Amino acid sequence: MTTLSLIYLQAAPAGQGSPNMLTGLLPLLLVFVVFYFFMIRPQMKKQKELNTYRNAIAKGDKVITTGGIYGKVVDVSDNVITIEIANDVKIRVDKNAILKDPTDVGTRQ
């Protein structure tokens, strides 16, 4: 049999009416639930932990920027952090550019 005839034979008989809307939306709902628990929720948790870390940064902490620059925090203001990357070499970066502390990477500065 051809594919078209198989689809026609599997279709609901004309006398029963339309199939239940819930059975049509159930697979889509299950896919959304799986995406939420395996992708969206862990990413939200990771973002929350990163924001907590960024708000807890204090003077003297060692950090890594998103650009891969290792440094030591010299000054912290509202959204700007001053980092010393070498002797008498200081840069100012946005607080959102701070990725993590070097202990997460396992290297020493």
C-alpha cells in the first residue's frame, strides 16, 4: 500500500467526530515539560548562582573576565569593577563581564 492509503486508513472514522483536543496537544505539552526541566531550569539556576557571585565580589578577590583576563579586584562600585592584572596595571570592567573566580578553573594566579 502507498503511504497515502495508510494515512487514510488510520484516520478516524467519519461517524466519531473530531478527536479530543487534549490528545493532540499532549505531545507538545510533554516536549515543553522536558525542555523546561532539562534545559531551561538548569540554565536559570546557573544564571542565578552567577548573579549571586557577581554581587558578592569584594576587594581582594581573584576573578576571571569573560575575555579570559585573570586579575585581582581593587575597587568595586555599582556596575564597574577595577581589576589589577599586573603590577600597576589596572583595568575597569563591567560587573557583568566577570565570569568566575580562578579556583573554579583549578589554576593559580
